[in-house]
Amino acid sequence: MAPPSDPARALEVRLLAELKLRRERLSRLLTSCSDPAGYEDPVYRFYHQSFKVYGLQSQTKSIVRELNALLPGQPLNLWFLEILGHGTSREFHLADNAHWTTATRPIVEAFFHARFFLEMAVRYADLDAPPAPLPSGYAALLYLYGLR
């Protein structure tokens, strides 16, 4: 793979600065997405076949707002956006019970992907410079912003 271009490197440095600046806010959000009410219960609701799993969409959207705020105007990874599109625009209908996993797995999948990127943002918020070699989670974060 070719080394990142200068504009990409500048965006990466900006991303690191924003991670540091927003570390506390990101950490609080990660904590709320990891506590029993924000993590255990929504996943349980999927297996319990409860319409309450649909509430996970708002938490996912909150995470994505924070991720977008790190590099405003920088488009997010198309695959990630596709996953979000399938998992954050759903409304519960009684008919969903007949095809529960088809109806609700995208909600849980979108949450897991968003939470993963939030966790990586918090994990690497203490970096002073781009690391070499790249840890996988950091590299995934770069992919989220099209920097790799």
C-alpha cells in the first residue's frame, strides 16, 4: 500500500487532535454504550424478541454524530454508511415478529459497528502522533474516515 498523501496525513493529524480534544465526551458516550442499560439490555432485547431493540437506533445515531464531529465534512466509509442505513431507519411493525432476525439484526449490527469505532476513538485518543506500525483498531479508524 502506498504511503498516505500529505492531505491524508494532515487529516490524520487533525483527527488525532480532535480525539484528544473530545476524549472526555467520547469516553462518557462509550461508558453509556457499555453499561448494562446501554449494552447488555439492548442485545438481550434482540434475543428476547422485544420491540425495545428498536431503541438501539437512537444510541447508534448518537455515536455517529460524535464520530462525524471529529472530522466534519470528511465522508465516512461507504460500507459503514450502508450498514447504518440498514440499521438506523427502522420502525417496529407487528409483522416484524414473523421475520425477527431479518428485521432487527441490522439494528444490532449498526450499533456494534458504531460502538467499535467509538471504542477505537477512545482507545487511540492519547496518541501524540500517528503510530508506526499501525495497530489494527487505529487502521480501522483511518478507514472510517477514508484516510487509508
